[in-house]
Amino acid sequence: MYSFTCDYTEGAHPEILKRLNESNFQQEPGYGEDSFCASAKARIREAIGCPEADIFFLVGGTQTNYTIIDGMLQGYQGVLAAQTGHIAVHEAGAIEFSGHKVLTLPQHSGKIDAGELKAWLEAFYADETYPHMVQPGMVYISFPSEYGTIYSRTELEAIGEICKHYGLPLFIDGARLGYGLASPAADVCLKDIARLCDVFYIGGTKVGALCGEAVVFPRGNAPAHFFTTVKQHGALLAKGRLLGLQFDTLFTDDLYGKISAHAIEMALRVKEVFASHGIGFHIDSPTNQQFPILSAEQMEALKGKVAFEVWEPLPDGRYVTRFATSWATKPEAVEYLAGIL
Amino acid sequence: MYSFTCDYTEGAHPEILKRLNESNFQQEPGYGEDSFCASAKARIREAIGCPEADIFFLVGGTQTNYTIIDGMLQGYQGVLAAQTGHIAVHEAGAIEFSGHKVLTLPQHSGKIDAGELKAWLEAFYADETYPHMVQPGMVYISFPSEYGTIYSRTELEAIGEICKHYGLPLFIDGARLGYGLASPAADVCLKDIARLCDVFYIGGTKVGALCGEAVVFPRGNAPAHFFTTVKQHGALLAKGRLLGLQFDTLFTDDLYGKISAHAIEMALRVKEVFASHGIGFHIDSPTNQQFPILSAEQMEALKGKVAFEVWEPLPDGRYVTRFATSWATKPEAVEYLAGIL
Amino acid sequence: MYSFTCDYTEGAHPEILKRLNESNFQQEPGYGEDSFCASAKARIREAIGCPEADIFFLVGGTQTNYTIIDGMLQGYQGVLAAQTGHIAVHEAGAIEFSGHKVLTLPQHSGKIDAGELKAWLEAFYADETYPHMVQPGMVYISFPSEYGTIYSRTELEAIGEICKHYGLPLFIDGARLGYGLASPAADVCLKDIARLCDVFYIGGTKVGALCGEAVVFPRGNAPAHFFTTVKQHGALLAKGRLLGLQFDTLFTDDLYGKISAHAIEMALRVKEVFASHGIGFHIDSPTNQQFPILSAEQMEALKGKVAFEVWEPLPDGRYVTRFATSWATKPEAVEYLAGIL
Amino acid sequence: MYSFTCDYTEGAHPEILKRLNESNFQQEPGYGEDSFCASAKARIREAIGCPEADIFFLVGGTQTNYTIIDGMLQGYQGVLAAQTGHIAVHEAGAIEFSGHKVLTLPQHSGKIDAGELKAWLEAFYADETYPHMVQPGMVYISFPSEYGTIYSRTELEAIGEICKHYGLPLFIDGARLGYGLASPAADVCLKDIARLCDVFYIGGTKVGALCGEAVVFPRGNAPAHFFTTVKQHGALLAKGRLLGLQFDTLFTDDLYGKISAHAIEMALRVKEVFASHGIGFHIDSPTNQQFPILSAEQMEALKGKVAFEVWEPLPDGRYVTRFATSWATKPEAVEYLAGIL
């Protein structure tokens, strides 16, 4: 049975395993002081066009989000995010655990709207009781969003402008960054991302790595003592080499871009397959997550043949489902799915 | 140059890499629901003689310590530990970040003393202002300690008895558990550890794994919703398979015990080498960390030939140094060191 | 100029000041161990019909809310509240500061609906990703609500039943409890409140005291070491006598009930005055806060004569305003307002 | 029976009660926006010689300490304090609750030593593992200390110089500030205190007020949004007038200085009385807390006649006791004590 349940069902890109094997007995210092991390940072700085970027390698998404957010916010501040943002829903309250409120904005297929952000901030400061409320301290968006959608350059610029006006750093959660950038619908590249925000991370876990997220402060703007903050949040890997080597590999010969493009190719083929059978979508996603709406009968028919996620029931008895592809999705898996349908 | 700076300078035991390769494209669910985690848990339950144990795989030491401690303590409680305990010194305040005070006890070569623990508790409750103070909620010890020393069965039982009397769970930090148990000085085995405490972890990062610590609640006594607590603390690995596979490998054919024994063999040879040259030790460690006291000249002589850690300067101008061995230490490295000396 | 801006514009009921004067040089122990606290607790236990109640005197509302909530929740839990609940909006993130998420429910004139609470909980547990989310640990309601509305006995029972079913304690924020109970619309009394929830507080600050809130665990169900939790949250008053004496006075000869009734009488007269001039209300409040909708001209006309709060602008250019009465509102103030209108 | 157990056994200075009575029905805005707070701030600014000082009125000591410390520290920082400092011992872990470690220094009759502070900081930064440890972010001292001792101007300057060198703000806990400054042993005045530190508070609770501590940032150096931080920490009093009026009264005609001087006069008389009977002292305190060492027989003799606190037992069977005087201590109480002895 082929599984489309998520984008982390396999291990790592074979090139990573190969290099892990080759370098296994090379002795390296811990905590990110190794040669792989150094090399990976150099490659990422080049790829994003930011020679002065501060880069840190962390292990997983929730950890990365709450370390960045807590590290950048003052105690009296909260983070603005879409009500469907990962930090608002699926991180078990990690942001609140670190003392901060997630201030939610309406979502549109997983995205926030610059106009609504502006309206929120205007209303906040117009309310004379605002000193009794959590102060906005940062804006969080995900690219792609939790629903697979992506922001256009114009949208990112509009959000960025408002952030600048209100002195709020903009944080882009790039857990699936490669899949967003590889989409034909994307009109931004990695350098644009680095230019348009104050901090972002390049997701490894979902894009070819065993684990690992590369946190980037593009203009050397990491908060003071961020290394200590990472340690304090339980996010410092002793054998940092594991993370360095993976990102070094992913950013050699643009492996990251290539495997992301493969995932998108597979996803668009999945989309095409469903569409060709008249099956509609909950959201028109241009990235590696597709949300076909299936009837109970269709779900039953797929059962035991391909695995996928049931996202939410609809009032009409049908279900929103999620089919995710990844760097590891095999063309034959997609064709098998096509065959069943 | 050979490095003895710490016990995490290499990657992973080759058997782990081999299995990572073999299983790489096997599709598995995330978050510890994979088949490797299931198998690893079964093997560990057997090895510790606790069929009903609750087991969780986390990524690194600081993360594991603060997740366990915060997960088991009530908000008004602190954790008792040696003043040299890792949680008291080298975790960047992770315990305090999660809201708890580390209540420190005197240390004796890194160990706490049952009598002093008892005296502390008696004095605490004898002080009528105690409701104005942090309430003791747990006892933390490390096995081996940060100075390589280990508790005897008698010592563990004495501490455990006091814990029981005062209703305090006993937590054993086993970041280097294998090296403690493999020491000829140890009179406890893994089953004893499981029997004598309320929670402990089996360190993987320092004992053959790329990363990973296996948290064990021996009597099925994990706190309610501990999975959510792990996630909230940024300690849940998406590709749990990476941890499961490693522990599954380490607990197949007692690989964990065997590679630990190798490290101890190497360490005792290092000890012997130093002793044979009349070099004394800061602490008489029976495990994989050795603390020879070197003069400035001796340090100079080794410089550029073997790497090691300078632990602390002594008033007489000499230095406490640390030479660590591990599962990966090559006999030739030790003989090379012997040759220089 | 008379002010109706809020219900804490004056000092304390004269009887309280009289007793403060009389007892000023009486030497008493600190931290709530004084004779006034003891007497106040006895009177409150009698008034609520709960001889075994645990009672603590804290200083202010936000402090009380976050001490109770953090004291009762486990670390992985959040508190369910109306999206307009004080803890969700106007406490500067105190709940999040203590590590917990406020899980918001829709509001209806400031109240939550039992059916919607049930639906929320059903949906939560039906979502198989729920272990990745903040676990609901408590339900918070305010009586009266932030909009002056009150729950009926039937509504409270319905909410309580759901809480019981899901094992969630019910917490009633009674910052204005007296004003709620004194309303002719109320069909519950103080004993009902104590019976229908797991913890509540009797607001003093807004009902005749200089400061002070009496926290009640009706069935002796205070969390273990709650005194220490209070201290840890900066909520323990050294001269607890100040709080004890005030509540002792308020609960002598039902002063609390009498002065609450006065405030309601004044509020209903205010309501009548506005209504008689054809002025509508944003919310039909039966308690001491009234929310007349005024035009810009009407606001201008009142300016400089009576003070009140502008609550929110309406799309049609009018404004929701708030006129609050209290134990201290003078009948002549209301008649002066009537005269202007 | 007269009580010398602590310095908060009575209510408030009669002048405060008088003004509370007089102003009771004056309508004032809440949250410190009232006219009393404004007047009190003006008077304090004048008394400390800092026209630009930021001043906030909080309710009690623990609350004030943890709000200031958490408000000034970054998340990765801890606060340096004597191991006997109130924040290290008797605040139920409030500092840790807000996420920060108390880094302890040796104490000398309750005081820290500038040389030891310097040595601690030098050792910290000399340890190359320091990024793995809590970063020092502030120095806390109490004046007078918990043992009644006071720092000389020279000592304060020495500590301040080190703080400046390391970029650490110096915080003076002045819960008993008046009693320290009124001591004949003091060679600093209120203006010196303001000049020599970065933040301090003027204790009201123990010096004539019902409650209240005036937090002073002498050079207008309050952290951004400190009002919100105060609210978030549950430390914002709704009826701020209660605090404003009290400090306004205490800083009118130097009432604060006068009543402090009275307490010291009483304390020195107590000291003299004990000394004249050959009774020694645990600490040579020049302020309102005296620590005579009594035998079991002497304690027995006083029992039931005067109340005092037993501080700690000595190995020789005698006890360190504490006799505290205050603004409210009656000369006849001291003479009664003298009579018994």
C-alpha cells in the first residue's frame, strides 16, 4: 500500500545517508561547532544572497517556532498569526508555555490578509484600553500555509510594509519552504524570502532530511545570546553534525530545489488525476498538499489501497481529505492511485 | 589527531546506519507511531524487566530533563539535585524556563548523599516558613554523575527510601547510563535502575546513536497526557522512526551493553596509562570520563597531538583535564596517547 | 461632574474605613493568619452554606484569575472561556504568562452557551490530532459577564453538567458577583453559585472594598499547597488583615448584599432614564453596567457634565457607551443625569 | 502581650487612615491614573532628586521583585543575589515561575561582597562553556538586607562599578528602605540610593502603609510597556488611589523619614536592653531587626509576655531570635520588654 498521509513517511534523501556513512568516524566538536555546520551555513548564505546571515540548525518544527518566537518577543508581547496557523492549533500550546499569546487573525485558505492585519493593528491602538492587553510583537506566517497555499510577492510585500510600519518583525515558517518555492504558482524565490522577512526557517524534516530546520536571520539580526536561548529551549542538538551534514547536502548542487520540484510534479499529477475524475478540491493548492473532497463511497473504494488523511467532514456528508507528496514520492505510487480511480 | 574531548565526537554505531539505509523508503507514520518505536519499546521493556513500562523517545538531554521534570512536578514544586548536577549548571536555565527552581544539595564527586538529602528535607519541614518556599517535588540524580562516578546499590536504595518517605519521585538522568552500568565498579544492572527509581532515561546520544534518549516510566506511571507535554516542550520528533530504529538496534543482541563495555575498557586503559606515569586524578572515576591532573608542561606536550578538555585550573597551577572515551574510541587512539606519554 | 465610568471610582464602604480605624493598632500576624481573616472565612462559609469551604483572600481580579487557573490546571491544559472573557482580552496575557492557552468559545452578550461548549468538546475529542493540541482543563465564566449579563440557574446547571461529564472544573469569576446576584433577573443566590461550580471568587474591589477578592473552593477542594501557589504568583498580601477585615465587614449583616442591591437600583434607574428618552441599548443588561447607544450629538451634550466610557463605535456612526453604577452611586448623580437628558 | 514578631503587625499610620476617610467619595480613575498617584510621584521625584524618574505603585514585595526582575531581564538571563536574598529563599519560587534562575553569591550577614561578585563574573566568562549556562542579567541586593545590615556608600559604589562594567542593572530591594536610611550607621540618603542603582523600590507595607511599594526607575529608564508587564504579573491595583494616597501621605513633610527614625530609635533601645543583660547578637544589626541569642530558659521566661520570632537554633542549644520594631512600636512596649529582662 502506498501512503500519501504526510510528507514525512520516509527517511532521508539517499545522498544524505551516503554522506552520513562516509563521515561517520570523522571526529567533530558538538553543538554546531562542527565543519558540516560551517559548510552548510556558507552554502545557505550563498543560496539566500545574504552573506551576513545568522544561521542556527534546530531539530523540529514546533521547537523551532517557539524558540524563535520566544527568543524574539519581549515578555509582554504576543505573536499575530492566522487562526489556522500551526502555532495557534497544533503545537500543544508551546507558544503559551513560553509565556506568549497567539493573537489570531482571520484566515483565507490558510493565509492572512495584509488589509485585515492593518485593520487589526489600527483597532488595537485605537482602543484606549490597549495597555491592558497583550502587545503585538511579531507576525507569523507559513509559506506554504497549512493548507498548501502560498503568498505572492505582492502579498508578502504588503504584509512586510505593515510590519515595518508597526515595528513588528515578520517570521516565515518554512517547514515546507521548498515545496512552496518549487510551485509553478510561486513568484518569489529563496532570496526574496530572505529579503522580505526578518527571520525564517528552511524546513528539512519534510524536505529530504531525517530531521532539522535551518533558522535564518537574514541580516545578521539574531537576538543576543540566541545560542543560549536555543539551549534553554531544549533545542540544541549535541551532535550538531547530523543537522549540518544534512543541510550541507541539501544545499549542494541545489538538491533542496530539485527534490522539492519533484514533489510538486507529483502533487500536480495527483491533482490532475482527481480533477480528471470530476473530483473537486476544498482548497486550490499549488503545492505538495492536495485536498480533494471525497464521498464516503470514494473513501471506501480507496481504503486499504492507498493511505491518506481525512481532514474534516463536510455538512453534505462528504469529506475533505489530504494527499501529500514529498521528495520521496514515487511516480508509480501516483500512477497506482490514478489506476484505482 | 585523536580527540578525547567528549563522548559524542563521532556519528552512530555502523549497525544503526546500516539499518537506516535498509529501511529508508519504508513508509511509516510519524510522531512515534512507527513500527521501529513499537519494536524498540518491546525490547527495552524486556531488557529492564518491566512489561508495563511507559516509554517515550526524545531527542537530547536538556530537552529530556526539562520535559520530564516539568511534566512530573506541580507548578509550586522544585527539583532537588546536586549543585554540580547538569540541570543546575549546564542547561541554560531550562528548568527555570519551565517554571521550577533547582534546589541544590552538596555534591561529593558529583553525587548526592542520602543523609544530606534527609537532613535537607527535615530542615525544610522544620522551618515554619516553609509554605513561603519552593516545595520539594522530585529528586534528580545522574548515573553516572557529571564527574563519572556512580552510585552503589546501597546508595540508590538509601536515596530511594527517603524519596518514598517524603513522596518524592526519584529521577535518574542516564545520559551515560550504559557507561555507568558497564563499569566494573557498578553493582547494579539495568533492571535495578528500573526498579529503584520512578523515571529514568537511557541515553542514546552519547552511547552509539546520532541522537535520542529513551524515557522510561518503569511501572506505567507516566504522567497523564505526557505525549502532549512532550509536544508542548518542542521535544516530539516528527520522524520518530529515527529514534525508534536506533533504540531498536541498540537493544538488539545487547548492542547497548557491548559498546558501553568497550568504552569502559578504553577508559580504564587511559586511566592506567596516566597512572603508570605517576599522574594523579581529580576524581577516581570508574566510567568513561577520566580526570587526570596535568601540569602546564604536560598539557603543552599533548597539544596538537591529542585533544581533550580542560576542566578547571587548580590553585597549584596544574589543571584538571577530562579525557572521555566512548563506543567509538579506537584502541589505537589510546595506544597513541600511551605512546606520547 | 459625576462619573459613571466604572464601578471602582470611590474608596470603600464607610463601615470598612470605620473598622480599619478602630482596629488599626491591634497587633495581628501576617499572611492571612489574622483574626479578621478567620472571622471573614467563617462568615463567608455560613453565607454560602459550605462549612468545609477553603477560602483565600487575594488582592485583585487579574491576579486572582491567573492564580486560580494556573493553580488548578496541569501544564498541558488550557482554559475554555468566552472570546470576550476578561482573561481572554483584558489581562495583558496573564494566563499565557503562566503557561496556559485561553481556548475561546463564541459569546452571546458575554456569555457562553452550554450547547456550544458541548459541541466544542465533542469536536475536540473527535479530531484524532487532539493529543497535539492544548487539552481543555477548565471552564471559565464570569457572573455577571463583562457585558453585565447573567446566567440563569438552568444555564449554569447545563454548563456544570457538561463540565462534570468531561471532568472539567467550572470556575466562576465573580468580580461583580454581588451585582449579579442582586439583579431582579437573577434566579440564583450565593449558595447556588457555591453549589454549581468548583471554584469562584467574591469580588470585593468593585463591591465596596478598597481591594480584595475572596477565592472560594466550596467543598474544601483547594489544590494542594495553594498558599504557596498564591505566594509564588505574587498574590499573598503581607497585611492580610486588610483583606480579612473588609470581607468580615461586607459579610456582617449582609452588607455585601445590601450595597449590591443599591447599585442595581441605581443601574435600573439609569436604564429607565435612557429608555424613556428613546435611547436603545447594545445589550439588555440587568446588572450594574448599562450600555446605551448614543449618537455623536448625545455624547457631545453629556461631555463635561457626566463621565462615562465609550465602549465601541458602531458602523452607523453611533457609539456603544457604558454607564456603571456601584455601591457608591448617589441617587442625586442619577437624577442629575436624568436632568441633562 | 506586645508583639515584636515582625514589622507589619499593625495597620497604617493614622495620617493615612485620616486621608482615606477624607477622600473616600472623591471619584478617581483607576489603575494609577488618579490624582493621588500623580501627586505622590511628584513628591517622590523631588525626594529622590530625580525629576525624570519613572514611578509605579505595586502592592507587595514578592510581586514587586518578580515584576521588576522579569520586566528587566531577557528570557535567557538570571539575577545574581545573595544566597540569603529574599528572592532566593522566601518568595516561593516566584522568580523561577517567571522563567529566571536566581544565581547565588555568598552572603556576609545578608550582604554580597563586591569582590566576590567580580570574581563570580570573571569566572563565569572565563569558563568557555558559559553559553550553555544562564547569563547573568542583573544584580539584586536588599537595603537593609534580610539580616538588618546595610551597605555603606563605598560598598554600593563598588558593586555599582562592577555592574556598570558588565552591563548589569543594579536593583535595590527597599522593602525596609526607610529603616535602612534612618539608621545612624547609614552613610547614604535616599538621593544616593537613586543615584547608585538602576531600579529600586521604596517599601510601604513595612513602613507605615497598609500595603504598597513604590518602584522607581530613577533616570526614566523603565522598560518599554512596563505598565502592561505590571498588569500581566497580576500586580496592577484597580483602585490605584489606595497606593497613591498612601505614598503621597508618606512623602508629605517627610513622614516616611520620621516614622522610620522612630522605628530605629526603638530598635536601638531594644538592642541596648539586651546588651545590658549580657545577651549577645547573631548579627550586629543597625536597623529595625535585632537578632539576640537567647537560651532556652530566656525564651521560656519571655513566653506569653512578649512575642518574637525564633530564627534558627544554634548548635549550643541556644536560639537566634528576631525582635522587629516598626513605625508603630510603642515606647511602652520596649520598656515592658526591658522590665521583664
